[in-house]
Amino acid sequence: VALVLVSLAIQTLRPLAGVREDGGTFEPVRLSRLALAVGLTAGYLALWKPLGFQIDTVVFLMVSPMLLGFRRPIVLLAIAVATAILIAFLFHLGSGAVLPAGVLRVGWP
Amino acid sequence: MLWLSGLHLVVEPLNLLALILGSVIGLFLGTLPGLGPGFALTLFLPLTFDFPAATALIFLVSLYTAAVYGGAITAVVVNVPGHPGNIATMFDGHPMARQGRAGQAIAAMGVAGCIGGMLALIVLITISPLVVDIALHIGPADYFMLAVFGLALVAATCGRHAVQGLILGGVGFLTSTVGEDPITGSFRFAYGNDYLMNQGINFAVIVVGLFALGSSFLMIEEGTAAVTPINAPISGVWSGVLAALRHPVEIIRASIVGVFMGVIPGLGIALSNIVAYIVESRLNPRGNFGGGNIVGVMAPEAADNATLIAELIPAFSLGIPGAISSALMLEAVTIHGLQPGPTFFNGNPVIAAFFIAAFLSQISFAVIGIALARFLARGAEVPTSILAPIIIVMGCIGAYAVHGTIGDVILALIFGLVGYVILKLKLPLAPIVLGAILGPLAEGNYRRAIIIEHATGKSPFLSPLPLTLLVLSVVVFVIPLWEQVRSARTARNA
């Protein structure tokens, strides 16, 4: 059993060391971009309650694409507002759960 | 005569409108990651309380059948499953989209889903009592061996990553043990945490985290590499329709898998699409599965739609729904005054209208999907910098919708990181989900079977069905490992 476990562990850990079964290597991880992705999502969730779902979502959908290289604020604002309102409306209709209202003070205006 | 009056009800202008509207809304809701037929029904069920019974049921059944197809379109175009039922669709669907064949895939799925749903309806109407009789005789030991068989299939889904796939399947299995013990009610692996004690780890949260958040993180980290802009013209919608008609055997086989998985409560579409995919890819090992084989998108869709309809069989004839979505359909029919039970299938024109509408809705979502295929396929051309944040928002909402707690969303974020690592290592994600779904099924039924054994003194595992499943599991489990060993040996000798 121990032998099987050790061989399984080696099999699994090999790719983590960057070695592929065919001898090639994996693409390098761009840590800064990964940190940006996770950081943005964590920030979005952290502000979910204090800001409220709609405002937080609009801010997130404006800020993230800008940081990722899409720089047309008017287009972004339109997409962000439409997405936030549509989701809040669908959620209001379909779910017993209430989205955090935050500074707007109402879950669904 | 009954069917004629049913048809008469369906073709009333208001009801026809309800049918088409249900398909369109279901399709679009389904495309949102994390929101499937269950969410679509919760959304619209309260709105239909005041509708006439026939109109309400026609609208809901077309909504129900179209939602999974919508999710499949997301799976093909952006490589995120709209619903756990669309996981296998991604395996070949997204490679097809990258080759500029998204339109072909969307059309082929529409036709395959339509055929799958229709075949299941024929089963539902004709041999429902017989099917229910068989399903009722499936005991805990059989369920347990079915789950073991499903876990053994994990190795087969992963090809040359069979070992890693099994480990990931084990991780998924472990997540299902967090929270309340199904038999004794004591808490396991909760470490005094209120959230884990109350909710455990819900598999819908795992799916949203791994697929929606994980792939968004990968998209952002790799720049545009995760979803390549499709430069090839989106064509081949008709060739997709024709391809579906050229593979009747595969579609019928997948539909049979789907009906089987739907009739047995608790298996459901999250499993049936993967099993149908595995069956086709194992029966045709030279078929370039995973590289854009059109059968690889048709089989899961045919199975999904067959399962959705087949889930209504135990729901309507016994009042036992096997999934959330069929429980909601059951609620819908009871709210509108129809009584589930053995006599459900005879006598009422509204019920006849419901089945005719279910039949027609298969055609209507396929036609709408095919008509919109070119437009929907363009979704893959949205820049990653916009698409990834939108998928993150949808994913968070999808996780929040499970219980309405922020804990689910935080858990989804953690699984998003796990999903990112797995995707980065180019390992398959499906085994974790399979493990998480099969875990409770295996554990609860195993312990129930043991209790029966202690009570009766006779082992339920020694009856023919569990033994057959055991042999099949061993075969399915060993073949991919043996193939791996053999290919490693030939590589070493060469």
C-alpha cells in the first residue's frame, strides 16, 4: 500500500515541478496577473456587503477590465450597469435569498 | 380523443406563445453560468400561479427543457458549463469552437437534444409503469455499486491522466464527507465552523468555483490564451444538423443512458452527460474525442434532455422527484390541480397538452438555437478583459443562489484557486465533481446496506445486480491503467 501511495504521489507531483510526461515544461505562471485576478475577486466579495450588490458589481465590472487593458469607459459603464441590474432583477424574482443592499438600502429598487 | 383535445389546447395562440417564450427565456437563462433548469423554474414558477393550468404548464415545461441547452452553448463558446449537466459538452465542444465550428456544434447539440428528449417522452408515455417498477426494486446495495461504478468510470474519463484523475476523484469524494453525517447526524471535518456544520460543501458551489472562477482566473493570468478569438468564419450550422442525422445510433445510445440515469432518483443530469460521453468515447477509441469530435457534443446533450424528461417518470407516477428541477415540475403540476400517481397518465386533457407541449418544446428550442447559432457563437469573440469579470460576477451569484450565504461564495473562491491550479496543470476538472456527486450516494447507501445486512443476516451485496456492477467496475477501472502501463512500456522500449 505504501509503495502504491508513494508512486501515486510522485505521479501527481511531477507536473507541479514543471515536468510534463512528454518531457516538456508548462507555461510559466504570471504571478502578478494571477494575484490581480484573485485580488480583484476577493476585493469584490469583501465590498459586497458594505457597498451593496449593485454598486459593487458596477465598480468591479468597470475597474477589472480597465486594469486588464480594456479602456473604453462608456462601453464598460453600459455593460456594467446592464449586467448588475439584470442579475439583481433575476435574483429578486427567482430566489428567496436577498442580495446585500448596502448603501442603496434596497435590494431591488 | 384525449390527445386531440390536448393538441387543441396547445395550439391555442396564447399557449403557443407561452411555448415559444418559455424556450427563448429558458435558453438565455441557461447560458448564464451556474443557473440551470432548477433556477429557471424557481424564477418563473411563482409568476405562473395565476395563469390557466395549461398555459402555465406549457410555459414551464418549455422553460425546463430549453435551459440545459442554453448551458451547453456557454460550454461550447466560452468553455464554462452553464450547468453541471454541461460538463462533458465542453470536452469536444470548446475545441470545435476554437476550430471555428461553434455554429456546427450548437446546431448538432440542438438536434441531438431534441431527439433525446423525444425518445425519453415516448418512454415516459408508453412504458412508464414498467420502468417505475424496476426503479423501485433498486436497493441501497445496488445504488452503492452504481456509485462505485461511476467512480471507476472516472479513470476512463481522463485518458492518459487516469491516475491523477482518480486522485482528484478522491478529493471530490472527501469534500462530500464534510458536514453532517448522513446516518448518525454527527459533524465531520467541520472544526467547529458554523458554515461547514450547517451546509457542508455543496457540489453546486464546487462546480461554480472550479469551472467559472477557475477558468476566469486562468483567462486573466494567461491573457487571451484561454479563449482564443475565433478568426475562422462561423459556418456549418446546416452541416451540424446533418451530422446529427448521420449519427442516429450514437444519439439513441446516449438517450438510453440518459433515460436510465433519469429514472433512478438521485443520479441526474450532472452524471448522465459524463457517462454518455464516456460510453461513446470508449466505444470509439479512434474517434479523436477531446479534439473536436461532433459525437462528443451530441451524446451529452441527447443524454441531458433524455434525463430531464425521464426524471419526470418517478416524479409524476410515484411522487418521488430525483432532482431539484423535477421536484419543481412536480410542484407546478400539483399547484395547478393535477394529482401525481399511477393514474397521472390517463384521462386529463391538460396532462395530454403538457406532454404534447414537452414534445413540441424539444423542437422549438432546437429551432431557436439553430436560428441563433451564428449570433450565439459570436460570444467567444468578446475580449477576455470583459468576459472574465462578467463570468466571475455570474459565478459569485451562482454560488450565492445555492443557500443565500456569503460563505458559499468564499468557498467558491477557494475552489476557483484549486480549479486554476488543476487547469494550469492541464488536468481534468470533471473527476472532482463526479467524486463530490457520487460521495453521498455511495456513503449513505453503503451504510444503509450494512444496516440491512445486520438486520436480516443476509448480505444485499451478493445479489446479481451489485455483483455484475462490481465486475464491470473492476473492468472499467483496470483497462485505462493497463493501457497506461502498456504505452509507458512501449515508449521505454522504443
